[in-house]
Amino acid sequence: MSYEHEKHNVCISVSKVYDWVTRQVDLPTMCYKDGKKEDELAELFKCKNIDDCDSFSDFMKKYPKSKAVCRVLDSKFYTKEITDPDDRTQVEVSMPNGKEVVLEKVKVLIKVFIEVDIYDEFGEHLCTSCEPLEFTKIETFYLCAPEGTDVCAYITSGQCDAEIICDGDYTQLDVSFSFCLDVHVLADVLLEIDAAYCKPRHEFPISDVICHENKFPPQCPVIFPGKYSDKKSTATVSS
């Protein structure tokens, strides 16, 4: 872009950040069991050769050193404010410096979907959960969120853990997920700023060279033809 332009006042529409907090959220561990009275794992997984076994635990006996790995489905993250944005409860909060400030109570619904894979001790894939596991939690925040603002929540990073425990005729799968949640309070505002209009920059004179002018291979001019000729000159004497 080119910046060599005279500046002048312009009015722009932008999103103003009224508040912004970051919080680590630990979702409750989900536990799935398979035993004499439970068959949750058999319903959760669709594994090859499992039909040859009486239960999921019998299937896992064939792979005693197997491990579980969970995958978070980023495309299915879901966050939404569930409080009424036009009627948020106001709460008076004491700041660390002793001052009192009025904030709004905001509740955010979070949904995360996770898939689990099971591998044997050699890394061969055994099975995958038939349906994604759904984690749901509601977090409460106290924010500067006056009427007219929107609350937006984003999952910025996370860590998923899965552990499968096999003990004879009993098998248990534990899945947990912890993540960082960014919560922004936004509203569109009009601002007058000192600025200049941008223009496209000039392109550099770069092009793909297909036809080369020099069609001959390089030579060694020091060797040949050389700076001096090795031929001896002869004189002609006239009679």
C-alpha cells in the first residue's frame, strides 16, 4: 500500500471492546463403563471383530496395552450467551483498589464435541467412537456489558485427555477437556480519526522467464580461445 497521501478526518464504523477476560475452563470428566451391568462402551464404539466377543471388555482383553487418544472437533465449537442481553442483572463489585463498580452478570453456554480413537500397543487403529462425545458447561462472568453490547466467546486453545482402564471383565474410559476461553464484550461505534485513503502499491516487475536469450552452453574463456594466441608469427622476406 502507498502511504504518501494527505491526511484528513474520516468517520469509520468499528467494534469497540468494552471488556475482555480470559479464563481456563475445566470440563467435568466423562466416564464410560463396560462390565456386568454396563455396556456403555459397546454402544460408544464400533470396532472391527467386536462381534466375535461377548462384550467390549472381552474385546479389549485381546489388546491389553492399548491406549485411547481424543480429538477435539474444532468445527463444532459452540458458545452463546444465554442471559437476556437487554435485561442483564447488574451487580455492584468491589475492585482491588477499594472502588465500587457496577457490572453485568453474564452466563455463557459452551459446547465441545470430541472423538476418541483406540490404538493397540503397535499403533494400529482399533476403533473410533461412533458419535462425537458432547461436553456442555455454563460459565458465569461479571463484565462491563451495558445494554446494546454483544458478548462473544472464543475457545483459543485446549488440551484433551483420554484414559482407558481395563481390569478383567471391567473396562472404563475417562475423557476430560480443559481449554482457554476468551470473552469479549463488543458494540459497533462510529469514530472520527485522522487518516488517509490507501491506494494499491505498484507491482514489482517480476515475470516468469520462459524463453532464454542465451541458448548456448557456457564456456571457459580463460582456456579457450584464451587471451593470447599460441601461434608463432613469421616474417616474409622479399628478394
